[in-house]
Amino acid sequence: MTNPSVVGIDLGTTFSLAAFVENGRPVVVRDATGIALVPSCISFHEDGSVLVGSAAKERALSDPEHTIFSVKRLMGRTLADLKKELELIPHQIVERETADGRKVLHVKIGGREYTAEELSALILKEVRTRAGNPTKAVITVPAYFDDSQRQATRDAGRIAGFDVLRIVNEPTAAALAYGLDRRGSGTVAVYDLGGGTFDCSALSLSDGVFKVLATNGDTYLGGDDFDRLLMQVAAKEMGIDLATRDAELLQHLRDAAERTKIALSTYESATFAISITGGFRPPLAYSREVTRTEFEELIKPLIDRSLDRCKAALRDAQLKPAQVDEVVLVGGSTRIPFVRKRVGEFFGKTPHTGLNPDEVVALGAAVQADILTSGRRDMLLLDVVPLSLGIETLGGVVDKLIHRNTTVPARAMTRYTTGVDNQTAILLNIYQGERELTKDCRFLGTFKLSGIPPMPAQFAQVDVTFLVNQDGILTVSAKELRSGAQARVTVQPAHGLTTAEVDQLVNDSIENAQEDFTARRLIELRNKGENDLRHTEKGLSQAGDKLTQAQHDAIASTGAALRTAMAGTDITALQEAGMAFARATNPLATLMMNDVLRKRFGGSGEGELDAEKL
């Protein structure tokens, strides 16, 4: 085999593998026996040696306490995110807080603690060794991985010794591999059901341009969850409480469940059997037949969840199932006949199964790696942002700068002003989600723009720029135009998104759209009214003696009416009161303009952003 300098890697929950382009075509890396898949499994020995891949998986039953699997589900997570899964994870997982306040999971094993990034790096090193130690890589992630999980994946690649050229979404990579033999035009839906995650993406293909129209997914849905359901059935019948987290029992149950699931893709029934002898426990044996029908009933709610994500992706892409030309199946879990049947019924056409579902993501990653390093220009990959990104303004409103399903790389800029007098610093709070208020979105991070000269409120001009790169990672920069003060940060989220939160972020935005808009508009109008009243009061103290009595009376009466409207919830009345007050204060504003520009200001302070843009 040729030793490539650059590879595409599918870092999977259950299996990982690499591929590279040879003579213009992508091929997967195989070992001496022709096997391409590297089990995403790690086993630690007491002497400090580490086994990765098949050798580690073989030790899972004999040494379950020192063998780790499904590391991908820990990437960018916190303990709170894993609450529902902890009882089935035999290893001790602890949460450590970093100096900058971020929470990082550690797995305690063999007297040491390892982060998910370190463990994933061990898997990547094994893949790299098998490929002949290439130096560069494109690594794939689920489309619904958030910033924290993408950063964690990139970090794992660097730990493994790779120059990570790009982070690519798995369904997009699959479409890229599929599209090599299809240079015409059309619409493709990629249904990607792997060991730990699910994604559905709708793409358009036209003359070598692969554009993602929309993506949706669930980072807690995959083959591991099918195994878990079988494990829970067996445990219940055996009268065993899985919450005890007995490592040996959990590993035997997991192994039996996986074998049963795989067998049921070929046969109408399979035997779920475990036998544990020796050690400190009394002998334990269990056996029962599981029919394919029984298994299908068990996983039906999970398949329904996946199809709900498909509906959401098509809705965002403004497509109906009948308008999709081809459906591509990706991920080992799509080998399950029931999955293929349900997907075919949903889209109204037989899914495309010509490519190996285990290998297609790595093949597409290899194509992208070749595009990035060879200078090829006959193909273009256009991906999207999975969730909207924005900044908190006064009153807890989220001002969205980059909207979900925007093509990356994406850049957006908006201008803000300060909310109080003599403000010398601004705190930028960054959020991710689809709702209008911060309390309904996910906090990503914060940073401070300092060094602003003292100025009156609304006098400073702050340009805030959001940049999402090709990896889907966000960088935020801010600059105050009058002083030149600026700051820049690559957002490091405090933690990742849970499935429930991802669901709510999108679904609630649809269900509560009118309510959200009303709440947001009221806050914005109240903020504006408060600002106008405050500045008018200040102006009257400085130049009120130059106004006529009639002008004073008009400002007083319209100001009182504005305060009354601000206390209510009638948007129309508030808008009219604000306009009337603005007309009444026009003479004062004219008088104040020159005075404000000539006056010298002093003092210091720090406050929030004003929701009113300049």
C-alpha cells in the first residue's frame, strides 16, 4: 500500500477508519488481513501498556474495568449531559473545572485520569499508524456536533500528531463520496445512523458543487441505544439493577446485545445469551430468544425520532420527500432491515445502498483532503451552520448575527452602541439557539472589550463580527470605531448541547414564534423609551432654559404617556407613545447636538450592550 501524506478519517463511536486518494479515486486503508475498520476501543494494562482497536475489544469481557468504548459520546460533554447514560457506563467519570471555568470530563482508569480528547487521540494514533503515519488529515464529525465537540475533535487530532486540515460533517462527506459518480444535478438526502449519533442532511448536487441545504440531527441516537434497549430488557428479566454499574455484567450484556442486534439483520430470530463464571460473584447465566419483530417494536420509537429529524431537515430545505431524487444510507446501523424499510417508506423511494455504509464517510473525507492539498477545483463543498449564533442585548434579547443553515464559511457584522454614560468596557455574551430570549438559548461564552474612552451613552460605535470557519468553529471580534479599541476570541463553549436542548432550540422557535416576537418587541420598545427618557432628562438639565413653555409642556405630557405605555403590554400604544415623545423632543435634540460634541467627558464605567443599534 502507498503511504499517503494526507488522509480522511471517520472517527466513529463504534469503529474508525481512514481513506486516501490514489490515482484519482478514494480507497480505504486496510490491514494485512484486508480489514478496514478499527474498533473504537481502548484497553489499559497495569504495566502501563495500551491496546487499541481489535486487541482492545477482545479484552472487553476479560478486563471490562480497564477497557473503554464509545468515547465519541463523551466528546465536549459534561456530567449533566450524560445523566441518562451514566448507569450503563462502567467506568468512573468525573468532571473537572479548568482555570477559565470550562467543565471537562475525565475518565478514571488504571489509577489515571484521561480526557475524552486524549482517549480519542489514542484511537486516531492507531488509525494513523495503520495508514503509514501521514501528517495531515481531514476528520469527520456528526453534523449536529456543537462548537465544543468540534473543538474537542480537532484537539484530539492534534494530540495524535495530525495537522487537522478541516473538520467535515459526516453526511456531507458521504454525499461527496457518493457524488463522484454523479456529476449531473439533483437533490440528495443523507440518512446517517451510526453507533452513537444520527444526522439527516439535504444537499443539492450540480456540476461538482455540493451544497448543504439544511441539516438536522440527534447526538444521542445510534446503534448504542439499540443495544441499550436489549440490555435493559435482559436486566429486567434477570431481576438486576443496572444502576449498580457492575462493570463485568454491563460488558457481557453489551456484547450479547450487539451480537443479537447484528444477527437479527440476517435472521428472523437470535439468541441473547450471557454466561459469567468465576471471580467474586456466583455463576450467572441467562438466555432467551429475541425475534426480529420484537426487536423492531423495541427500536421503533428511536426510528420515529430519526424520521422526525428528517422532516425538520426537509422543512428547512423547503423540500418535500417526493422532491428528493436519491436517499443515501450511511452508518452501520442502516444495515438493519427495519431502518431501511422505514426510510424507504418516508421518502417514497428505495434508499441507495451501493456504497459500504461503514466506509462511505471516510471515502468522502479522503476526497475533501485531496481537494485541499492537491489544488483540485473540479469540486466544491458548501456546508452549513447547524444552529443560529447571536449576542445578548439589553433585556435578555438575542440579536442573531448568523442564522441556522447559513452556508459556511460565514461572516456577519453588526454595529452596537453603549447603554450607559462613560462606559469604558463592554461584555459580549454569545448564545446559540433559535429562540428570541437568552433564557431560552444556550450560553456559549463571553469576552470583554476594554479600553473604550469615556463617552455619553449611545455615542460609542462598536462593530461586532462573527466568523464561522469551514470547521463550523466560531470566532468573535469587536472594535470600537472612535478609539480603535478591539478584542477577538475563538469561542470555547462551557459545555455541549444535550439532545433535549437541541430539540427544544429548534422546535420551540416554531411553536413559540409569535409569543417570542411579541416579548422581544416589547423589550426593545421599552429599552428605547427608557433611553429616550433618560437622555431627555439630561438634556433638559443642560439646555431646558432655551425651550419655550409650550415645548416644556409637550415633553412633559408625552413623557408621562410614554411611561404609562411602557408599563403595559400594548405594542401599538407603546410605538405611538414613543413616536409622539420623539416629535416633542426634537427641538431639545437640536439644541443638544452641538453641546454634546464640544463637551469634554471624564470617569469610567462598565455596562451592558444597548439593544438599539446605531
